[in-house]
Amino acid sequence: MPRSIVFFVVLFVSIGNVCRGAEEPAGQAASNTTDKRVILTPKPAAAPKINGPKVQGCRPGRPFLYRIPCTGNRPIIFGAETLPASMTLDAASGIISGRVPSERGEYAVTLSATNADGSDRRAIKVIVGDTLALTPPMGWNSWYIHYAAVTEANMRNAADVMVSSGMADYGYQYVNIDDCWMKKRGDEPYRDQQKAVLPNAKFPDIKGMVEHIHAKGLRAGLYTSPGPWTCTGYVGSHQHEEIDAKKFAEWGFDFLKYDWCSYGEIAPKPSRDDLQKPYLLMAGILKRSERDIVLNLCQYGMGNVWEWGGEVGGQCWRTTGDLGAEKDTRLPGFYTIALSNARHWKYPKPGQWNDPDYILIGWIGGPSPDQPVHVKLTDDEQYSYMSMWCLMASPLIFSGDMARLDPFTLNVLCNAEVIDVDQDPLGKQARILRQNDDELVLAKPMEDGSVAVGLLNLADSPRAMRVAWSDLELTGKRRVRDLWRQKDLGECSDEFTSDVNRHGVVLVRISP
Ligand code: GLA
């Protein structure tokens, strides 16, 4: 063969390769932790790497608590240049505490972390104003593992594990009790002499529990209903909103999930005004509270809540019914929730997020509290789940068992580059570029001008999937990086194509 032809063929093949990703097969039908699983997230380096959001929203003068999320071998010495004078950093733990400055405005802070293997720096902004949750909240919620059996010990343990497992090093922060911490219907008295709500016997020292969570640099959340009873028949806040919110702040809580439940008895055929009323009331009370308390609306998407959840003072709102109760179709139930939530992509912005419910992977609650079951999702389905939640700028709230976190589950929850998509300060939800029975393509614009694109294969066999620059309103050469594998795939012109596993995802970031 003449040399020029050989050269031409080689060149052609290599250009073709650059813009084609190819997925290695991941475990298809793994149903428990003993099956061989394909871990994509690279191990963190020994040198420090600071993760987490680049912006912190808070109200003037309120208590402030933030544990710098950072991977790398301990001990690490932390620094925070130009930290507002009202805050202090503990250099050994990386916990910043104190008060938000009383003057509104943007405070630029440079975080640093140094260990024997190297150092890292990260510029963040503390934005003092009216907006909380400038990026979607990240954390853990007790519901899908403990249900009504939740105890104070479970909550304390969840906080311990959030740190010891490394989750907190990636930005997981809120440790949230769901339903069933208060007294159950029939178990009187429900309230003390001042009418403040009483925890049940499983929570002997709720203030101590919150202090324990805070001592780790984490934030604490809880749950109640605007109705007289919660969804499982525990005491709600109806007509005690002011006193309950005051108590929650006194205990030190930082997050409130406010679940419609029995409010249907108060407003049986709710108009939009009726739907908004209890949330407006609670949001108003929380705004005046002496703490910053994030308000999570939980009313399952009634009355197109995505159109007004922010206006009534919520930082995030559930857009659907319970993910854990969603029946599987041809695809596992989380896809139905995701596809429904994906439609409302126009609404979110910093401080106002669509919430498609929790991340249910790993071990979740089974027939009894001591018999958890492992979710029956393939590796690929779990990567798809996490990718969609990040592309949709969803709150990242894990609700599986903190006492049984296996390496695969942690690899899904803790990929810093995947989480960066979720936590991007621009705060846009991905728009749907393509959706049919076989394919879903989501594209999320990022603050630095790049675009995160998820190629999701909904079909029952592997397929080649493509995104064209023309779909993204891009032209010219772009760098493409595979986020799960944290690997540059090269420069592409016009398009990127990849093989995608059955129910799998290829998540890339396309940069100028
Ligand atoms: C509702 C909510 C769930 C959970 C339960 C608790 O169903 O949607 O997320 O909080 O109530 O009872």
C-alpha cells in the first residue's frame, strides 16, 4: 500500500476515535453487594482537593456553620483567607463557624488545604442577602431506611458516618429526620405547657442530637406537616406554626421538610391560594427566625408547584409523588419520576430547586427495621440515576442505610466532577434535547461556558448515542471530558458519539 494511503487511513481512524466514547460493560443484573460491580469513580488523590459549592447563601447576622468538603490524606491543615471577622475557622477540622456578617453583600473567601502530599485552594463567595440554598442542598434523610422506627441514635450515627465514610468531603451536609420523631396520635400529651411540640421517647435529647450533628460541622433537618397530623399519624404543626418554628430554631435545626399530608382535611379541594397558604405562612415565620432554615415544600407537585414554590418562600419543592412508592414499568420507577421532573426544567434558579425526591440506592428499608433490602438496580441504572439528579440540579439527598454503605454505593454518591454538575453556581436545570422510548439526552449549561450532557440509554440493549454541536448551539472544536471516569476524551468538532450500555449513561462535559 502506498505510504500516503496508510497515513490517511491512520489519521481517519484516530479522528474517529477521539469523538467516540466507548463504554466498557458494567454489571448488568447485580442485586446485592456481593456481586462484582464496576466502579467508575477514580479513587481520590492523596493530596488535598477542596470540593463543594462555590457559593454560600445566608441571611445577615444568622449563625453560620460550614465544614470545608475536602478529600486527601488526613491530617490536613485548612486555611480561609479574608474570612469575614464574625466567622472563625478551625484549621484542623476545616469547620467554619460563627455568624454571618450583618452587612449584606458578597464576601470573597479563599479556602486552602495542605497536607504532606500537596495543597489546594478554592475561591468561594459568601453571599449575604435573602437567598438560601444557592446550590441544591446535599445530605441524607431517614425515611427510606428507618421509616417510623427512626431513633435519635440513627441520626447521631448518620452524622458520624457522613464524616467517616468521606461523604462530607464531597459536600454532603444535611442530616435530616423525616416523619415520626414527634408523638403519635393517641400518645398524649402531644405538647408541653407552653404548647411546644414534644418529641417521642425515641428522641430523648433532641437538642443534644442537633449539637452532635453541628459538632461535626454538619447541619440538621427535620420534618412536620402543616396539617394536624403527619402522613403516618404523628403530630403536625397546624395552628402551632409559630411556636413549632421557634422550637425548631431553639433546638438548632437548619432545614425543614413541610409535608402536606392531612392538610387535605383543612383544604379538601384546594385552590392555588389554598395550596400556597400554609407554605406562605411557614416561610414567613422562618424568614424572621434567628436561624437560616431551608424550607422544603412537600406536596407532591400539586397545582404546578414549580411555578410558585419559590415565590411563596420555598428553597425546593417536590414535583412528584413518593419515589419509593413508584411502580416499575419497563424501566425502574425512578425513571418515571425523573422524566416527570425533567419537564419542569425552566423553573429552577439559585435558591429555588425542583426536588424529584431522594436517592434510593444501596440498602433501604425492608419488611422490618432490622431487615433492610438491597435495591435491585443494575450498576448502569444507578449511574443513570445519579447523573439525572445532577443534570436536573436536584437536591442530592441519599435515603439509604448509612450503617451499610458499600464501596459501590459510595462511588455513585461521591464523584466530585459529577457533583460539580449539580452544584454549579449558574443553577440551571438541564433541558431535554431529545426524548423517545430509547433515548434521553439532557444538556445543562454551566457557569464556565461548558455544557454537561447526559446520553441516557432507555432501551433494553446497548446503542450508539450522539449529541451534535448544532443541538447545543455550539460550533468549532470542543474539549470533551467523561465525568464518571474523570478522563479527557479529546477534542471534537461538530459532534460526540458514544456506545451506551443498556439503561446506562455517558455523562460528559463539553468545554470551549
Ligand atoms: C410523604 C412524603 C415522604 C415521607 C412520608 C413520611 O409520603 O412524601 O417523603 O416524608 O410522607 O410519612
